[in-house]
Amino acid sequence: MGEATGGSVDPRELRRTLGQFVTGVTIVTVRDERGMPRGLTANSFTSVSLDPPLILVCIASRAPSRQAFDAAPGFAVNILGEAQRDISARFASPVSDKFAGLSWRSGASGAPILEQSLAYLDCRTHRRIEAGDHVILIGEVTSFDRNEQSPLAFCRGAYVSVNLPPIQCAEHAGDRPSF
């Protein structure tokens, strides 16, 4: 069903297959060359290294804010909590002023830090890598913070609940597998 035949992969089937992986939801933010806040919803996000502290996020090459990410010296990744589905949908839409009515502040990079997010990582751009129809932004984390809300998760094209009470996150931190 999903095998490549003759070097060709059906993008719709590949997307469905990749959608089996449960991800968190982030809003990646930056300031454009005029100083205006820009952002988009992304779930292609992961840690890269603790020493040095590096993370990565993938931005679609055709994203309207792509040019702002290319020009900016830094960006922020705002990890959303379960109660922020509406913010995720807003930043995934073509709405012109995605920040209207939202509380946010500037991080050290100048990128917007969304108030009430589950966590944020403010980053200095470490490297940009062109990869297919995306650019991989690797950021060096310069500041971060978190709280104990439930995370917003996404799987199979829909938001899902992970049913993980906040206390369990801290309680079982030593039980994590080491990858």
C-alpha cells in the first residue's frame, strides 16, 4: 500500500502514515524586517542537543512568514497547552493579524513569547538547512520556561487528549526511556 514503486511515493498516503505519530503543537514566532510579529503553527519540532542546547523546527518553504524566518537572527517556539486549540487553529489559518487580542511579550531574540503557553524556548538561529519543501531551523536555546498545564496533542489530523495529569509529568520524570 505505502511502498514506493519506481521511485514514486504517494504524498497523501505518506502524510496519512506520518499522521499516525502523535505530536505536540507549537506556535513558532519571529519578528519580520519591519518589527511586526509573525508566527505559524508547527508540529515538526524536536530537541537536538542538551550541550549545546539546540532544538529544531521545520517551516514550509511556501509559508507566508518564511522570509521573516530567513532574515531574523532568532525565533521562539511556544508549546501549546490543551486549552489553546483555538490559538493553534488561528496560526494555521490565513488570518492576517494572528496576534490580535493575544497577550504576548518579546523574548531576548525579539520573537513573540505567547502568554499562557505550556512552555516556550527563545532561540538564536544556529543553522538553516533546506530540505525538500521545508527549511529546518536549528535554534540555540537562550531562555525558556514552562508550567504544568496538559499538553495539546495532534494525531491522524485531529487534536487528541493525552490524559496525563500535570503531576504525573514531574512524578515519573525518572521513568523515561533514554533514547
